[in-house]
Amino acid sequence: MFIPVFAQLWVFHYWPMAGIRFAFTKYTPFIQPQYIGFDNFTRLFNEPRFWSAFNNTLILSIGNLLLSMIFSVGIALLINEIGNAIAKKFVQTVIYLPHFLSWVVVAAIFTIILSTQGGFVNDLLVKLGIIDEPIYFMASKDHWRGIWYFINRWKETGWGTIIFLAAITGISPDLYEAAEIDGAGRLKQTWYITIPSLMNTILVVFILNLAKVMNVFESVFVLYNEMVYDVSDVIKTYTYRVGLQNNDYGYSTAVGLFQSVVSLILVTGANWFSEKINGRGIV
Amino acid sequence: MSQKFSFKKGYRGRAIFVIFNTIFFIIVMATMLIPIIKVCVDSL
């Protein structure tokens, strides 16, 4: 039974690690890999476009991570307060819905909605007198990040609430009954029972999501364009362009390796932080 | 989790919360559904 799991792990997770050696080579489709030491890393650290991508990755991912925790926990708490079971299921179903759309479809939907020519949002804002001229949101450096955060929350908030709703369901009703006898209202019960009971789950979800902070790619790739590279280009899209479009495999492997090291530091740091606060980590 | 819905003293706060919670979820659901419905309708 273990063999398929082992084979899958080996083929897709461990064997590709052998490719790390290309980070120390000059390697294009036209030449054999030549060992060049740390030259790719020297080039990397002197490349302004790389640092721009690095900053964007942190800003977009950490912003999205914080928003995701706030929205998911908040909405889970509010869903929990819906008394009618049918209404509760209906709300859950509707807010899960966008998760099942692929990023390509989501990008197409929002590109149409935010379009300057007949786009629903621009039409509405112009009719309400909020703006005079339609704004090309997807190509505006001032608006792109806000739009990206919104689209991410639109797609994933519902899905993010599942784990917190499950955790809320698992809280012992005895605690609420005891609190009620002590005279605590719903707000106090939420503040002193529900939220503290959710803290471990929040911490686990936070650390697991922190591991993915540097992996943001698909959502950016389908929504960005050359006009907003300064605020949208992330490490993975940068690696994609350098590696696959410019065929510079050695350099793009160096970028990928740097990204993995930063991810490792973030996860280890978060786990250390968790141990300090909570007395135990999860890794 | 369901409690008595009433505007009598002692239940008023809960009733106001339930109304705002319902309005909030109507807005959230509209935000989730409008983009999908709008694009589907426009594509017909």
C-alpha cells in the first residue's frame, strides 16, 4: 500500500530536487549546463526587477493571508449565528460557489465586469457620478492590488470558512450553557469561548498558509499585464518569464531556489513563534 | 443556536443583530452571485 505513495513522493517531490544543481550552471536550450558557481545568485541580487517581484510577492501574499484569516474567521462566526438551518446551508452553498471556478474563468469574468467598454462596474460608477471617465482597473497601478485582493477574497473566502465552521461545531455546548448561567450574552460567549477555542485552528491554518506565501502564481498570472508589472509581478511570474519565455533555465532555477529558502525561513519562523506563544508548534 | 426573535426588552439587541446579519449575508451573496449571473446573462 505504501509503494504508490512512495513512488508519487519520489517522482514529484524528491526527484525534481536534483534540478537544484542547475541553479549553479549556465543552462539554455542551446548549450549544455556549465558550472558557474554563484554567478546566477550575484546576478539575481543585482537585478532590480527581481527585488520588485520579491516585494510584490510579500505585499500581495501577506496582505492576502491576513485578509483571508480575518474574512474567513469573521464570516464563519457570522454564519454560525444564522438560526435557520436551511438558510445557513443556502448561504454556505452560495459563498462556496466561486471556489469551484478556475482562475482563468474568474479572470475572464472580472475582466468583462471591469472593462472600460460596457463593463458593469464602470457603467455603475459613471451613472452614480462617482467617476467621470471609465477607469481601466486591470491596467491601473493604483487599483490593481485592491482588485486582486478583492477577487481573491471573492473566490476563496467561502472555502476558507469550512475549517473554522467545523472547529466551531466541535466546541462543547457545555461551555456555552455554563456561560449562559453565568449571565454571558451572545457577544461575550463569542469573545470568551468561541474565539479562544478557535485560536489553535487559526494558528495551524496561518502556518500552513504561510508556507504558501511565496507560491502565489496562477491568480497573478491570469490577471496581470505589462502595464502593471511594477505592482503585480511576483517571483513565480518572474521565474516563468525568465525561465520559459527567455529560456534562461539556470537563472530561473536560482530564483526558484531563493524562493524556496525564503519559504523555509518563513515557516520555521512561524513555527518558532507558535512554540513561544502557544507552547507547541505544528512542524 | 436559535433564540427567540422579539423586540421586547432583553431580546432587542439580538433581534437587531439578526436583522443586520441577514442584510449582511444578502449583500455577501449578491456580491458572490452578481458577477457570475451578469456574465452568463451577457453571454446569451
